[in-house]
Amino acid sequence: MKYLSIGLIILSMLTQGCSTRSDPDYGSNPEIALRSYLLGCKNKDIATTMKLYGGDYSILDNWMNEKNHKKAFAAYLEESCPNLNQIKEMKKISDDKYEATVTFKNDDGTPFQVSRSDASWEEFTYNLNKKEGIFKIDELPRP
């Protein structure tokens, strides 16, 4: 019984230590923030994607016809997101602002592109701004 009590005390201390740790520090580095954000989209990880989104919600709310940001994001993430292929450039604008150029690939490995009748894009730009102490991405994750 004595060992069980000691074990429970140690377990309690370990659990408390784990529960007081902060979230992963993925927002302190712009490249890791962008990778986490786009992977969050691919994996339909609403918590990560919303934490790293720093853009305007009105576009998403209106597009999804939903005024609850979490529900709108969940509906948005139900659509397929392409796989990040490469971060071609991470341009530093200032200590708190970066601009990234990325390419994506489809699940079959072919390059992802968006086409209109007059143009097509294979490279996409994401703006990252430090807000609330972490880098957040201004654009919705899916091009």
C-alpha cells in the first residue's frame, strides 16, 4: 500500500507537469508555422489550423454561410487540401512579417494547379505575420 501511495504521488506530479506545458512552439518559426498550418488543413486538424490562421473570417463565414468560426473552418476543411510539395521561398519582410511561395502536389504526386480560362497557377503566396506572439498565416490554407 505504501508503494502504491508513492506511485500515485509520482504519477500525479508527472501529470501536473505535463498538463502545464504550453502548446508546441510551432508558431515561433515562420516556416514551421506554415508547414503546420498546411499539414493541419490536409489532416483536417481544426485546432492547429485555426490557431495559425490570422486572416479575416468574414470571407470564410460568408462562403460557408456560417457565423460560427469553428463550424465554418470545419466545413472548409472537409474539402480536399493538396499536399505541400515545396516551400520555394521564405522572404523576410521584417522580423514580424514573411512572405512564402509554395507549390503543392496532388495525392497521385502530380503538380497541383489552379486554372481559369485565361491563366493557371502552380505557385501560391502566403503572408505570415506575428500576432499574439506567434506567426499566423493570413490566407486560407487551400489555394
